[in-house]
Amino acid sequence: GESVGLHLPTLSVQEGDNSIINCAYSNSASDYFIWYKQESGKGPQFIIDIRSNMDKRQGQRVTVLLNKTVKHLSLQIAATQPGDSAVYFCAERGTGFQKLVFGTGTRLLVSP
Amino acid sequence: KAGVTQTPRYLIKTRGQQVTLSCSPISGHRSVSWYQQTPGQGLQFLFEYFSETQRNKGNFPGRFSGRQFSNSRSEMNVSTLELGDSALYLCASSPKAGPSTDTQYFGPGTRLTVL
């Protein structure tokens, strides 16, 4: 379904903690998933992606986990830093020219 | 490599006017997608262009249109502006050059305010 961004859930963590941001996606046929970070006044910035033939992918300080059985996606950020404070969006898509469908977003607040 | 650029960054228009927004994709990227972002509706897909052809369209009225040029640059147009069109309009480009080359990279957006 379409994203509805009425109320952003917020995750507050301390600097140095690990953060886990969750996302439930809607379409079981989706085969491509992306996490974006959006800071105030900027466009979404690509963080990491994963295809449906994988269940885990790691980047620098970030890990994405995909559970297709329950249609759940998570983003783990290790050793969270104040610069990680932003809104995080998951997005799903099918093959070819299918549109990206964005989740509602989660606001991550990192305090020193 | 330069990122996606969008012009103008900020725009103020009045109801009934029309507006044209421009997007230059990352060099070598052939696909350009447009999104509308508002606090109430989040990120909503408008359309995607590839090789000058619209490949997909979101659920927006016909007042929203776009096009892509042979150099992959894209424009979107909104006619007869309404107050509800106030939003951040985001452009994203992707290579779409083969398998696993469809990651979309976003520009900074154009903030449109309709008075």
C-alpha cells in the first residue's frame, strides 16, 4: 500500500548504543528493499539495499535484515553517533519499472 | 561524480499558476523518478521516465505531468496549482543499465509553496 506519514515513531538512543529500526512492508511480491536516511532540509540518502534472495546484508556500521515470512525489514546501526540523527525510511519495490513504495519513516534521535 | 541536481531549490507560487521543476540525473543514469513529500502523506510516487518514455505513473491528477529529454534530464510540470500542492518535490535517478543497477539516488528536492 501507499505510505502514510501522519505520525512519525521516534527512537531515542544514547551515543554509542546500537540502534534497530523496524519496518513492516506490504507486498509479498516485492523483491527489492532499500533503507534511506533523510536529514532535515535534504533529500533521502541511500544507506543500504537488499534483494529478496538474501536475508542479511552488511555495510559500514549498518546491517539490513529481511524476513520474508513475516514481511519484516530491519536496519541495525552499530555504535550510533549524533550524526546518525535523522528520519529513516524503508522502501519496497517489485521488478522492472515498479514504483518504490515508502514506509512512514522512523525518527532516530541520538543524544551525546 | 556529481549527484542529482534539482532547480530551483525553493519556489513560491499562487493558486492557479503553473510551475516547472527541473532535474539533472547523475551522469550515465537513464531513469528519473519523481516523488512528492508532504508531512501528511509521506513520500508518494509521481512518475518514472526511462529513455524519454514514461514507464510508470502514480495516483496523481492529470495536472501533474513530466517529460524526459534525450540527455536524461527531466522536468515535471504542475498546472493550476492548488494549496495542497505545497510540498517537497524529489527527483531520483538510477542507472537501470542491467541487473542490480536500479538503486535510486535522490536530489535535494524543490520546496514548492503555494499561496
